[in-house]
Amino acid sequence: PKCGELIDTVRQGWKMGDENQQNELILGGVNGSCPTIMRYLNTSWGLTAPPADRSCPMPLPPALPARRVNATSFSVLALGDWGPTPKGGCSVCGKDQCHFTAFANKKRHPEYCKNFDYHDWAQQHTADAMREYAARHPVEAVLNAGDNFYFGGLSTPGNYRRNIQADVSPSYAFETAYHDVYQLKTNKTLQVPWLGVFGNHDYGGAGCQSDWQSQIDFTYSDPTKTWTMPWQYFKQSIEGQDGVTLDVFMMEANRDDCCSRGHHGICYQALCPAYGLKASIQNCETRSWAIEQRALEWLESELAASTARWKVVVGHFPFGSNYQKIVTLMLAHGASLYVGGHKHVLQYGFPESKGWKTKVPTLVTGAGGGIMNENAPDTYGFYAIEVSKDRLQITRVGDPKKGRLPAREYPVLYSTPAEWVDQASNLTLAGQLMEIVHPSAAQ
């Protein structure tokens, strides 16, 4: 009963509150529905309140039906950091406009960028390479590792009226940057579920906080039925023939970027202009810490319950304390691969920090073309993961006309740490090939 009373109170503020009150609710993920209000109430308690004091339980993410494949192997693509900045650039994002020349459809600011030709149209080139790959190797899903719309995500109504240049409108984001670039309305090769998580820029980056719930809502209104983000975290099962099963756990992993006071803190809003609607820093930090805890509780339960042969976790950050907690759970429950973004590179390995090193193979697929590649002249691109009963074959794919594939060697990696071997990988025309061998096949 108390939860019902609280829901009614929040809904009244949603309908009748002033602009600042409505803005705070939007930034808490409220869209007027009961599940979003319950999530808002549950996470607004933070981590200090005993569970008994949380009058509203945390809703579970919607259960998605398993995707069934009539084959003994199938492919998924991994892409991150692909969404462009607004048309015309981003005046509050800093002077280095080279970071923001990667937009797919419009050249701009070459005078600020020494390697403009290398960066220009990067998202479109990556999208073209994805379609070409999918035409030869049909795919069952795209694993979207976040930072879908730079620089500040989808604008709240109040900040859209104020013309905050770091933000994009939903129509521009979904029609121009998503449907048009990847030809999702006209080309069937990528008309598969795009399983998505949030990146720090989807929450607003260091700009004004964003209307991130709109990305979840688009799951239910996308005319192509490809955009798949029913909650901040969720699971998708893909079932092939001959015991080939994959559970993909799409995970919220942005807490490490919530609370810094520099130009990379979601809650601090260092780049939100004076005329923007700023949010409560404390409320934002409270929700960030709380949602991390709820997501980890969910992940541990789901990993323990999963009987899939392969378990893969996708989150935005491939380093930091949140990532460390995630891969610790993965190792405890036999998960084989973590897919992340955030760093604008294509890398594969075992991240380490301050003496700590992960034992879970980690893909970093943050060179999708939405922002400047950090390792120029390495290529923009994505990863293709072929799933079979005994192996995950991972191929780095880029546009040969723009950059080069890094001339590095990567080992074949077994999912049981003691069985890892240092063996040079094979190079293929499409990219660099790596493998993870299932423990049962490595005997």
C-alpha cells in the first residue's frame, strides 16, 4: 500500500509539477509508467536504507523470448561508441573539433583536424562494412556496447527548448543516426535485434543530464523492430542446433563515471551551459550507486541460473571497479567473454589496473565511428563473433580504405584461466582472428 501511495505522489508531480520538478523525474528515468516510477523510488533510497525501508521493489527487466536459429553456428556483431554528435557540431564540447568530425552524413570543421580525411564519415564507413560482412555471414544480433548518441544523449524537453547543442532530438537520433546510417528500413542484412546498453554519454556525458528512458521506450515504437533495450539491464538467449546456446547479459556498467568532478562526470555536468537545466548532483549519484547494486544482484542471479553453453556479458566500461565486480561474477559462474566500449579503440585482452588483472577475456569495441579513434591510424570498425558448440571465433573487421588493422598478435584463449596458452593468431583478409575454446573441448 505504501508503494502505491508513493507512485501516486510521483505521478502527480510528473503531470502537474513545474519544469524543474519534471526535469528531475525525467533524469530519474520516469516516463509516467508504474515500472519506471517504482525503479525511481527504489533507487532513490540509495544504498544506506535497509531493504525493509524500500517500500517499492525494483521491477525485474522484461523477459525476452529466445531467438532460435536453425543452424549449428551463428554470428553476432559487437559495436560501440557509434552515435554522432548533433548536426553542426558541439560548441560546449571543447576546441578539439577533430573528435567530432566522425559524423556519418555531413562534413564539418576540417580546419580543426589535421587528419580530417581519416576521421570523416567514420560511422558510415563502419556501417557499410557491417552490411558487407552480414551479407556474407548472416548475423543473429548486434551487441551494442553503448555511447549511442554523442555528446550529451537525448535532450530532456526543457533542455531541448533551450537548444542545448550537446544533445540530440529523438527523431534525429533514431531516424538519421540509426535507421538511415545502417539502412535498417531498406536493407535486410542488419534487420536483427540490436541489443543495447547505455554508455556514459547516453546519460548526458559531462553535459546536461539526458532523457535516457527515451532510448528504452524506443524499443516499443521502433518501426523496424530492431532496437532492443527494454531496461537498463536484461538477458537475451540465442539457441542454435546441436546444443549451441548463448546467453547474452546486457549490463549497466557506468557507475565509475558518475561522480568525478572533471569533464568526465555524468552527475557533475561540467559542460552543461549556464542556460541549461542542471540536475541535482546528489540525486544523480545516489541513483548511480543504487542501480549498480541492483544490476549486480540481478546479474549474479541470472548467471547462476543460466544453463547456456556460452555466457557473454556486455557493458559499456571495460575497466574500473564496476567492471571488476562484473567480471568477478562472470568468473564465478563460467562466463566466457566480456564486451565493452568507452575506449575508442578495437582491442582484445585482459585489462589490468593498479596491480589487478582480469581473468576474463575482454573485447573493447569502441571504434564505431561516433567519436575519434584514439589509436589513429588504426581502423574504425567492429567485431564479428561466430558462435559454435566448441568455439567463439572473434574477427576484427574494419574499413580497409580508412586506417589499418593493428599489426598485433593475439593468443588463443581458453575460458579456464589455467588453460590459457600463448599461441599466435591467424590473420585473415577481413581482420584478425581470435578464438575462445570451450573448456569441455580443450581437454
